[in-house]
Amino acid sequence: MRDPADIATRDIETGAFLIGYARVSTDDQDLGNQEAQLRAAGCGRIFAEKITGTSRARPQLDRMLDHLRSGDVIVVTRLDRLARSIRDLLDIVERIREAGAGLRSLAELWADTTTPAGSMVLTVFGGMAEFERSLIVERTSSGRAAAKARGTKFGRKPTLTPTQLDHIYRLADEGNTGMQEIAAFFGIHRSTLFRLLSQRSDSAKTR
């Protein structure tokens, strides 16, 4: 049974619970406009946070996804408020689908997984992302093979060069390459990769 505080407004046509998600990138930006649009769209519950889209820690987003129930519909004003990249969007959509819920964007009318057309578009995006991932894997494998032919030895190194770190940060920020793939390419453990990204984030905050 839902907590009364967690009950969102039902969509008049579908009967689904409408739950809004709003995000701005900096503290000096206002969430009011997004929240007003979401409430006008029928959202009775809104999860909101002020945090940069490149940050992997989005507590309100995680909280919302963890508490989704079958039949819920997440509503956002724009998809870039929800995801950092297409890969990130598809990962979030998959979590939403696993919960038996849906996603709707007010600005991108095609992005509505509660309709057959919207679901099909995101399925096509998923195929494109998988194709891109396969190309990255192929290029990585070809690059390693070529380097190996030149006598380059692979394996875990005690330290990473500044150039390698810049490459790691760029791949992570773009969001098109999985963390496991990045870690494998540079011969480091995933925990090491996440530690590097966390250290960069902490360093940026202290500047």
C-alpha cells in the first residue's frame, strides 16, 4: 500500500500515476518553471534536485526509480533533464520498464513509452546505441592488436599518465562507453575507475 504522501495524480485517460522529475545544473538556477509545467501536466508528486547532469550521483533520481510501481509514469519537461546521454537515457528507460512503468517527455512528444510509437522509437535508439558500442569494441580490439604487433605490452600499470586520465575523463563524460569497457581498455579495475572519477569530482568542488 502506498504512503499517502507518495500518491501521485492519476492520468485521466490511462489511470496511470504521474510522477514528475525536475533537475537544474547549478544552485542559482530555479526549479520553479519545470515544477510548474509538471504540475500542469498532472503530476502530483515531483522529485527535484539541483545537480549537474554529468554527475553520476543523482540521489532524487535514484530514489524515484527505486520506488517505482507498475503503472507509474515518469514525466519530465525535457529528456536532457533526465539523462546525460542516449546511453544513459536507455539505461534509465530499461529500469523504468523493469518496474512496469512508463516515461513521458513534455517537449519530445515522441518520447512516450506508454504509446506504441514512442516505445518503438526508443527501441530503435537502443539498437543504434548497441551498434555504436559494437563499433567501439571493434576499434578498441583493432587498436590493441595493432599495438601488440608493434611490440606494445599490455597489462595493469601502477600509474596512469595525465594523457590517459584525460582520455578516461572524456569517455566517462561523453557517456557512450560503459564503465567496464573503459576500465578494461586502460587495464584498471572498475573500482579504480570510479575512485578516479570521484577524486576528480571532489577536486572540482574544492576549486
